[in-house]
Amino acid sequence: MPKPLSLPFDPIARADELWKQRWGSVPSMAAITSIMRAQQILLGQVDAVVKTYGLTFARYEALVLLTFSKAGELPMSKIGERLMVHPTSVTNTVDRLVTAGFVDKRPNPNDGRGTLASITDKGREVVEAATRDLMAMDFGLGAYDAEECTEIFTMLRPLRVAANDFEDAPAVD
């Protein structure tokens, strides 16, 4: 897909000017529009990297989560909870990882109705390779230094707390 041509002006700043003229100053409109555009840009860049491994960013995140677990496996419900996605999305993500040979599924011996997802050796190899590539491109955030990335994380944290993503406790280092 060809890269879109750069505009000779910032369309979000222009929309902000027009918004002010029509409805008054609402800085949150420009902020949300910038955040949504940044999300599009970052997801496009990251997906371009992980696509070479047969992944989407959502599938990559699931593999990383499984590598973080002690045994390399987690209940499907725990995956959904940790990734903050609906159970249907977890099922779709894990099923695609199973099809690719990156994950296996089996009944959870501790929960008769539950299912465990476990990362395979092939999944471990692909997550390591994809992680190296994502780190090499700074997860698309190369325009920022480490301090600025920390500032972004810190600035967005109250939004996540307000959305009840987690209890407001000190950030884990």
C-alpha cells in the first residue's frame, strides 16, 4: 500500500481552529484526535513488523503474555483479563495461534469448564524474533527518547485508572 502524501498543514490543528470558531475551545477534542491518529500510525508500523511472522499485534501480545507465565501456559480467562479483551476475542486470537502452530490448547485440569493455552517451541521462537524486530524499531516510538516514553506512559495512566483498568497503586518498575 503506498504511503499517503504528507499534507502541507496539520489537519488536527486545523480542525482544532475550526472547532474553536464553531463551538469554542475544547482541547480534549484535539488531544483525542491526536491520540487516535497516533494509535493508527503505531499499529500500522508494529503490525508491519509482526506480519512477517504471521502475527497481528494482538496475537503477539498473547504470545508475550504466555512467555511471561512460569509454565508457559495460562487459562483462556486469565489471558482475556490480562489483555483486557472480551472472551470472544481471546478465543479468536488463541485459535489463530493454534492454527499457526504457536500455541496449543487443552482442558484445564483445575477447572473442568476452562481451557489452558500454552506456547509451543515454535511460538517461543517467533515471539523472540518478533520482539527483537519490534525493539529495533522502538515499537514505532523512535521519535521519542526514553524519558519522553516514560512521560507518555505517566500521562496516560490516569485515563486507564479512571476506566477501571486496574486499582490505582504505584506503577510497577
